Amino acid sequence: MTRPAGPARHAGGMNIYLINALLVLLVVRQIREHQLDLRALAVPVLAVGAAAVMFLHSVPGGGSDIALDLLCLSAGAALGAVGGLATHLRVGADGRPLGRAGVLAASMWIAGVGARMVFYFAATHGAGPAIARFSVAHHITGPGAWTAALVMMALADVLTRLAVVYLRGRRLTPSTPVLAVPAQAGAGA
């Protein structure tokens, strides 16, 4: 894997590290208890969506690219599901669900982001030829296939985690208001 030169390198180098650092900082935001509203759900999706726009230019489908995509999607979904299930939820004073990422939930997020950062670092700092040999041996068509698979891994991680947290949060609050019925005087006893 070689680094693109000139304008094609706009999504490489420091940009990748900065975007991944921002994704890790989203965890800090999730560690504090927060309301599970549209904004809390939208920010991580927008962050990963922006990364997808920057890095995902095509989804190669030759050779074993689809198998690589499915493997990365599955890994991302597993990380997201564990993270979503490990997020602490409770009902706030106003009856709305509140969430807070615990150690395991934050670890899942950091593991996913960290794995992608380590892969990029390795690919650009000496492991490129080994990755190229692996790609040839396993019929992966090249850097575009790896990029697509890793971006889809991030999307699956975020979307699965948010879906799990959202569904768990909805189960915390009744879907219809419960009306208190006053007791009638003289009834019973």
C-alpha cells in the first residue's frame, strides 16, 4: 500500500489521526451522563458519516472484497452491540432516558477506533508490502477494498451501538402515559 501523492492525499496522513482522535473524544462525551435525545444520537452518526464522505469513494466488489466487507461489518456490529449493551441507562427525573458509557462500552468504542488507527499506521509505516502480499493471497483487490471495509466497520459500530442504546432507552419509559386513578371514598374496607 503506497501513500497517494499531491491532492489525492487529502484524506491521508494527519487527517486520519485527527478524525480518529475526534472519534475517541466522542467517548469522553458519552462517559458523562446525557439525555438520549436526537442530538446525542446524531453527533456520532454525523462524525462517522463525515469520515465516510472523506474516505469512502467506492466499494470494490471484486475477488474477496465482499467477504472482507462482511467480516469488518460483523466486527463493527459486534463492538457496537457490546458497547450498546454495556451502556448504563436510567430514567431521569423528567421521565426521559439517560445514558452513560461505562468502562466496557468506552473500551469497545476505543478498540474499534484504535484497531483502524493501528492498521493505517502499520500500512503506512512498513507493513504495506505484507498487507499487499496478504491481499494478493486472499484475492483482496487493493487499498480501496481495505478502506471501504474499515469505514463500513466504523459505520456498523456506531449505528449498532446507537440502535441498541435507543431501543433499550425506549423500553425504560412507558410508550403511553400512565394515568393515576383516584381511589373512591368508602370503597373497599
